[in-house]
Amino acid sequence: MHEIADPIACRNCPLQSCPGLRTLEEHQLTYMQRFKDGEVGLLRGDTLIEEGTAHDRLYTVLDGVLIRSRTLADGRRQILNFMFPGDLVGLQGAFDAPSNHAIEALVDARLCRFKRGDFIDLISEHPRLGYDITWLAAQEEAALEGHIVSLGQRSARERVTYLAVWLLDRAQATCLAGDQNIVSLPITQAQIADMLGLSLVHTNRTVRQLHREGLVDWKSRTIHVPDLARAADFAQFDREKETCRPFI
């Protein structure tokens, strides 16, 4: 992780133009400019938050995609979620306790940084932004519910398809993918397995089968869902629920 020497002014925030994110009002942008504590950059594979360590900063993903995961004592890892531009990092655990998960960069990333202790003032001075933080926490919970249902009830083909549709949907909403239904993300089959509770062999077999069926073309650095509506219907992914997300 490294400090960004030339942080982007909040009035020029690239997130303001993303179709799936709700724009901040002028007075909110002015406040966030004072509230912001700088920017940090990550290279692919860099760790932002280590599991079991305390941290006193929160971050908004400005660009890139991050992985949130937990690791067992014997080294087995469960990927919990992927974090996209606009997501608030560090919100997913008790503020006064060490982190129970790790956050690392899937691709090169840039993040806005905030002092955790300042959020009390943010909530008191801007209740609407405080409400948005609560909404983001609730939305994170809803996303995890979808992933848990995959682990418990969906077949392997449905799990992989659901994940592909979810990733593409988030990427399109946050300016990381266009309308060709292709997103460039270097997610390995081992990482798919770590997310979906499948063996590597089963993951490989499932990815190849979905390719033959024309549902998902998942390569080493790209995900292509030729017919998003068909894939969403197959995986029972409700795209109608997606709305413009707030960001801080």
C-alpha cells in the first residue's frame, strides 16, 4: 500500500458518473473534501487490512476491485465477497475490535481514506450520509445472503453462473464494464472455488460445461455472459432489485 501524492478533488470524483451510484450533492461534496484523509494505492495482491489486526481507517473504493476473505488455521480460505467502486471498506466488522477478515486487491486499486473516529461527526452533521452508511451495511448483508444461498442450495452450475452475473452486474454499475456483458477481472478458478465451496476439479468441470451451454464464458482474465437475462434467470438472480447505491 502506498500514499497517493495527488488525490482527486471530491468535486471531480469519478464515482459521480457511474450509472449504478447515486451522486453526492454539492454541499455533501464540500463536506467530504474536508472529511477525507487522503488516498492510498494498492497493486494487485497487496493487502489493505490484515486479518486479526486493528485498524483506525475506513476506505471507499475509488477504482479497482478488492477481495474480502477469512482464513482457517490450516490455511484454507473462504472468499466472502468482492468489493467494487463505491463500497465502504472497514465497515464489515466492529469498529473497536481487530478485523476478522482480510482485504486484498484483486487488481490495482485506488481508495479514499477516512479516519474512523471522525464518523461520529459525519453522522451528526450529515444525517443523510449517516443513513447511507447504514444502507451500505444492510446491502452488504443482503449480498452475503445471496452468496450463502448459493453455498447451501444452488447447484455448482447455478453457483458459478450466479457469481458471474453478480460480478458483471456490479462492474457495469460502477464503470468497470460496458454493455457488451464482458468484464476484465483476473479471477482464477482457485478463487472461484474459494468463494463457492467447490473443489478445484469440480470448478474446472463446471466452468467448461457453462461455456459449452453458452451461459458463461469464464476465462483467466475475462468473464463474458452472452445473454445476461438468460443467465440471471437460470441462477435465480433478481436483477430487478438493483438500485443506485449511495457512496461516501
